[in-house]
Amino acid sequence: MLVLTRKSNQSIQIGDDIEIKIVAVEGDQVKIGIDAPQHVDVHRKEIYLDIQEENNQAVEKDNLSILEALSQQMKQK
């Protein structure tokens, strides 16, 4: 992991398209701004993990539905 020290109004550049700027430091909170292309999803980590879990559950349900449908087809033959 790369650890950098930045002050208010300083930035970090990731590749050509993503800039992370320190907007403000207030007590133990840091406000950051993220400038990224629209096709790049930017989420808080806990939201990202929730999305991944929902996607995994949806895939599992879809796979179960597909397996049930195939099982029914095999029984009909």
C-alpha cells in the first residue's frame, strides 16, 4: 500500500484520468474530492461491498433458477 501525506488543496493523480483532492481537514475527518471519468464507478468501500454481495446473491439465485429449469426439462424427456 502506498501511503502519502497531503495537505488541504493538494492532490493525488491516478493515471491520466483520476484526481483525488484533499478538500478540507476538520478534526479527525478528511473531505476528499474525486475527479474521474463517468465510466469509472466511485463508491465508499461499504457501499461497494454491499453491491458486490447483492450481485453475488443475484447470480446465485439466477443459477438456481437455471438449474431448476434444466432439471424440469430433463424430467420431461
